[in-house]
Amino acid sequence: MESWIKNLMINPIQMISLINVQMINLIRMTIHLIKIKEKKIKKMTRKKNQKHYFVMFSLTY
């Protein structure tokens, strides 16, 4: 661990590039997760609507 820190002290440019890569990966992951959540939310609302219709249907009969 300490040797890793020493390496970073010696080579700040490498550290910066590492951080940049990690940031880019993080951003990609978040975008990916947001897209997945949006899909799930769309599916959920569809299911909720179906349930709502079912309740209305059973109430009318």
C-alpha cells in the first residue's frame, strides 16, 4: 500500500490518467444504471396500470 502511494508521488501524471479512466468508467456505469432503471420504471408503470384496470373491471362487475 505504501509503495503504491510512493509510486503515485513519483508519477502524478499516471495517477491523473488512472483517475480519469476510473471517472469515465463510473460515468458510463451510472448512465447504464439510469437507463436500466428507466426501463424498469416503464415496466412497473405498465404493470400498475394493468392492476388499476383490473380493479376498475372487477368493481364494475
